[in-house]
Amino acid sequence: MLQTIINALKVKEIRRKVYMMLLLLLIFRIGCFIPVPGLDRSNFETLFSEDGGNDFLQLMSSITGGALSQGTILALGIGPYINASIIMQLLSVGIPALERLSKQGEEGRKKIAQYTRYVTILLAIVQSIGIIINFANEAGAIDTTFFGGKMWLAGTFMTIVYTAGAFIVMWLGERITDYGVGNGQSMIIFVGIISTAGMAIVGKLQAVSTSNFDPLWDIIVFALVATVIFFAIVYVDLSERKVPVQYAKQIKGRKMYGGQSSSIPIKISGGGVMPLIFSFSILSFPQMISSMFWPGSGFDNWWTKWMSASADGTGSLLYSFVLCLLIFAFSFFYAQMQFNPEDVSKSIQQNGGFIQGIRPGKATEAYLKKISNRITLFGAIYLSLVAFIPAVAFAWASFDLVNVFSTTGILIVVSVAMEFEKQLQAQLMMKNYKGFLK
């Protein structure tokens, strides 16, 4: 990967895109340190740390690089846009009108993108109100001096600021996608998680002294565990089952076509990190609503005890069981979206292809569906292990560093890094082809 980056920086066009991406990411990180007027930052950080380890707000803060816990203008980060995108994906499958719109090419995708922006603003407003209500009753968290002592005016102002910050992050992500390399939203999440890890490790290094070397050993053990887990995830992520396809020879005029062999790659984790994101979002949504609007209620206490992750990244048996069920369900759901055996079977038959020993048509469709279900089953088991093992391993290495890489964050970091390398390789390949044609 390092060699790919070095080769890419030697090309002027790619170097310009990389520098533009870094500039936009720098703007995002600067915004993560600009405080909101009227918010007592020290009290806000104290209250936030008292909320516990792995609740919904802590997860949001880790994705934003600590911007939420510091109460800055970009506190919401890219979260509202990601949630809006997930909602639109699900609605595109369930609502026929949106499904037809998604199949109308570039024009349809533009309309769906516009609807996603509207949903993003709506979610940003709801999350902003929830966060403000959650901390409004705490003494000293919100300073109303600048607003004539009126809490409703201060809350309205902060809601506008947080919503505008979410819109700015969404705009930065889209600009990175247009003028940079790779997906802008993924890069923003990647930078947020890496920033959180960097700040946690720097805090550990600052705790090292001549009489206390324990923090240094924690970092070394943490780095070793992270390396092993990263290697395992990359190994599985690159694994795939190749189904061989043979194309029959066809004579058209005086020329012969076909007669070639190809293969259909089916990845073990075809859905990537999406099943995990869906599962954690569904389980964390009731906790977010109850903790923001009805803190301390019976439902809030029950859900926090039985249906939320504990400080070591695991949870109760009920939580683990429901999470695994959701991961399995969304793994098969997303695999069906990514790989449709019926469409693939029709495409093979229309192009004169066949699988050795399998009849074209329904038999091929059933065969591909059988293979896809088996691979998806192993992929779901793999995602279920990833949902628990990294958090437990990191907690064993260093309990203070368990939140550096969350169960979803570790997959996001690996996936984005690999996708970034693929994008650079694609850009280099296009440049080489252009040079050959010239």
C-alpha cells in the first residue's frame, strides 16, 4: 500500500486530488475544535464522561474524533448523513417508487441523493434537540448569559449551529468524493476514528513516567493485538469463492467468438460493514431516544441493563443473542442486494455461458443461490465474531484503550484503507492507459 501511495504521488493529477482530499479533511478536523458559543466546554466534557463507556453518544463521539464530547460545531459529524443513507437504502427496497427511481440511471441517483440530504437535515435537527435536552437540566452545562437567561433561545441557537455543522460535514464529504480520491463520507469516518485512537494513545504516552511504565506496555500489547486482528480481517475480507463459467464457441460469418472461460467471484463478506452498522443502529436507537428524552425511566434502565453494550464491548446474553440474530438477518438481506442469483443466471445464459455440470436457467440459479447462502452463512458467523472478539481482546490488552477501535470502527478502518488503495491503483491504471493511447 505504501508503494502504491508513493507511485500515485508521482502523478500530477492524482497528487492534486490527494492534496485536495487532505485539505478538505483538515478543514473538517479544524471544525472539530471550534466551540459552540454558550456551551461550557469543561462541564460538557465532564457530563459526557459520566454517561458511561459504550453508549450511543460515546460511539458518535469516537466516529467524530471526539468532537461530540467537546461540544464543538461539528459535533454530529457524518452520523446523520450515514443514517439517512441507510434509511434511503432500506426504503429503496421496500417502496416501489423509490426502487424505480434508483434504476433510472444518473438522473434517478441525483434525486435520491437530494432526498437523502433532506432526511439528513431532519435527523440532524432531531439529534441536536435530543443532545441539548439531555444536558439542558445539568447545572452549568449550558450558559444562557448570552441569550438573556432564556434556555429555549439558547437551545434554538445550538440546534441551528449543530444542524449547520452536520450539513457542512455532508458538503465536505461530497466534495471529497467529487474532487478527491475515494468516498468522502468513508474518509471522514476513517479520519475521525484514527483521530480518536491518536488522542487516546497520546494520553497514554503522557502518563508514562520514570516510575510507571505500565501505560507504555499497554500500548505495546495493544499494538500487537491490533496487528493480529487487522491481519485476520484483511485475510477474510479478501477471501472469495470463484465459480467457473465456460462460454460456448459461436461462429458469426467468418469469425469465431467465445470459447473462453471466466469466473464469478463471490466474497465471504460481500456486505462489508453494513450488516454490523444496521444491527448496532437498530439496537442503539431505542437507547438514544430514551436517554435523550426520558432519562432514568423504567424502559431506559431496562434497555441499558439488558440491551446495550457494557464497558468491555460485550453485553448481556440477551444483547449478544439479539445482536447475532440481527447480524445474520442483515447479512442475508444485504447479500441478496449485492448478488442476485436470478439476474446472474440470466446474464450467463444470454451471453452463451454455462457452469460445468449445471443446466442453464433455473438449475444455474438454484446452484448459485445455494453457494451464495453457504458463503453468506460463513460471512455472518465471521461478522458475529468481529462484533465481540476485538472489543474483548482490546479490553484484555488495555481496558483504557477499548474504545479506540469499536466493533464497527475496526472494520471501517480496514475497509476504507483497502478501498483507498484500490482507488489509487485504478487512477494509476487509467493514467497508464491514457499514456499508451497517446
